[in-house]
Amino acid sequence: MQRAAGHEDTGGGEATLYVVATPIGNLKDVTLRALDVLKRVHAIAAEDTRVTAKLLNHYGIASKRMIPLHEHNESSSAPRILGELEAGHSVALVSDAGTPAFSDPGARLVAAVREAGYAVVPIPGPNAAAAALSASGLVGPQFIFYGFLPAKTGERRTTLEKPAASPYTLVLYEAPHRVLETAIDLADVFGPDRRLVIARELTKIFESVHTCALGEAAHWFEGDPNRMRGEFVLIIEGARVDPGAALEQARRTLEVLLEELPVKQAASLASRITGARKNDLYDLALELRKNR
């Protein structure tokens, strides 16, 4: 049975995997709890041991045994980490920056550890997507996180076509050598009028957050080569939905679903399909069922 972790557990717990968020730029991003965990664990599973060593040295944390765990060796490293847990040791999982398993290695390891019955404790902290959203000024309550898009133009455009009509804010990560091409593809697929927030080098010396229309983004990047340097979070405004058209779409969707499903299940599924509020669809479903 999986052991429950206490709220005061700061890293000394036995047979526990701690998923530790680390700085995305400024070393002061790190939380006090994260530092306490890194001091106390028996070993650290690190995406790049050299990057993690810089963080540990900066905070005077004594040398720790580190286990490389990155996208190319995650499956082969997982048994070694499970062996540490089986021996009663605690392990911290870290990526180079931000929260592990969030467009970074770690998800396969976490799944294997949970499957084996050991405790997995998240140590929350820095995350580039959340930081960019908080400074974006886009007020939509829902967003879709897509992480990194495919590198090839054709595959990238095909991927972007899927959420093009969604009313939800879209959050992407992008590398500097592809950010201009991605901006062009976004404008072509989503249209030139939607707002784009370009968050670059968050919490680092050259941090910037710029907002423009998608149709202006390529020109903005080309206006200064320095604007294409660093790590990027791109946030795209969701599609504007005509309330009347959305309600009609929801009605048609509900009518089809109600032929096969109970009211509650039909309303929930229709909400996921159309983006309309589930409570509103539930009331509409009751009305449709009553009138049939």
C-alpha cells in the first residue's frame, strides 16, 4: 500500500520520490521547501547533473549522489531509482528548470514509482507556463497547454489546426531557432487578429513580455535579432465565439447525445465538446428531454 506523506515531510521520508520544481531562471525562484528536500534526500535524479550541481553549490548543499535521468534514458534509469526506494532511500526528481514531467522528463518515472506502490510527493514551485499566464493579461479562465510543437512545418501546422477554433487560451513552449517560423504558422492557421503574448527568458536578466496581434509577430521578431534569443512561452488568445452560435451548436450536440446517454452524462460530454458551461447544458438537456 502506498505510504501517505505528511504535510511536514521535508525530504527525510523513507522510500519516497519527491518531484521538485527548480528555478526557471533566477536562482531565487526556488522555494524554501525545495531546498530543504534537496538537503535531506539520499539521491537526486537530475536531467543534467551539471545544471543541478550549480543549484546545489549556490545554496551550499553538500555533494549529493546524482542519477542522470533525461529523455533518452528515462526508461532505463527508472529501475535504478526504484532500487533506491526499495532500499528505503528517498530520491528527489528535478529537471534543468521548472517542474519535472511538465514538458520535461519524469512522467514515466513517476508512473513506475506509483505503480510499485511508493509515495510520490510534489514539491511545487516555478513553472514557465504558469508564470507567463500570470503576466499575460488574458482573462479567459480556461487554457490548453500544448508544450512544444513538432519541429517540421507541415506537422506543426496540422497540430495547430486542432485547437484553432477552440475558445480556450493556448499555451506553447518554443525554442529560439523555431520561434519565428512558429509565429508565422500561428498567424496563418489562427488568423492575424488574435492577441499573442510572447514571454521570453522568464525570471532571467533579459526577461520580456510582449503583446501583439498574431499578424504583427513576425515583424516584431525580425525588428531585432535579440528578440529571437532565449526560451519562449507563447500564449495565444482563444477563438471568439458567437454566444448564439455556441448555444445552437450545444443544442444540436445535446440532441444527438441524449439519444444515447442520460441527461447528466450528455451535458458533461457536450460541455467538453463545445466549451459551454456544464450547468447551463444540464438545464438545457432537462428542457430538451422534457419536450421530447
